[in-house]
Amino acid sequence: MLSQLERLSREVDGRYASDAELTFAIDYVRSFNLRLQTYQKLQELEATLIQQTYAKMRSIDPTVFNTGGVDLSGKWKRDTLRTMRYVATAVLMDDADTFRERMLLWFQTLMRAFGAQRSCNLTYQVMQDVVKQYLTTPQADLVCPLLELSRRVLGTIA
């Protein structure tokens, strides 16, 4: 929403916006209650979602959080929590562009530096399944595309 408003501001400089140019704002207002409920649900369930994702990942690959004999579970949980909070904000604000540009591209550099793409790929793939168990379909439809974007950006090996 913010990036769309910023873009609109540049495009309509000195004139009134057309109805077509304002469609995104109308759509946002219509979806706001669902976005707010989803944001609040993610806030309420964040520990559960992360724990369930962790457990499911461990069952798929018991070594996924071990690198060179070092247990990276704590770091994984902090990083995943951070990403989940950014996802929740992107849902509330309807702003995948800002999420991608300000969070994911920065975080991608870190994940590549630590060789964590495999873990990221699995994390956000599994998390989509977990989210679908706890959220309504309309709520999951807001969250899962952002998790998939996270998987693609963070989990891709360059």
C-alpha cells in the first residue's frame, strides 16, 4: 500500500488521480478487516507457527539445523521470527514490494554468506503448510504468497 501510494503520488503530480488509479486504495479499504485479523492472528500464533515449522523440518531432515557440528536452531528461530514479523507487516500494509526490497534482498545477502539457502527453502515451504493448518483460507491466501516469495528469494542458490 505504501509503495503504491508513493508511486501514485509521483504519477499524479499536479493533477487528480483517475478512478482506475485509485482502485488499489479502494481494494485495500475493502480488505483491511481481513488484513488486520490476519496480522493479529499471526501475532497470536507466531510461537506456535515457528515451533510447528521447526518440528516438521526436523522430522524431514534431522540434520537441517546442524552445520559443521554446530547447532544453529537458535539462530534459525530468531531469523524466522524476524521474517514472520515482516510478513505480518506486509500483510497488514498490503505491501509485498517493500517487504521484498527492504527486508528480503538485504536478508538474502546474509543467507547466501552463511550458505543457508537450503534451510530457507525448506523453512518457507514447510511454513506454508503449517500456516494453512492454523489460518482460514482467506488469511492463508494473504500470507502464503509472501512466504513463497521468501522461499524463492532466500532459498535460491545463486
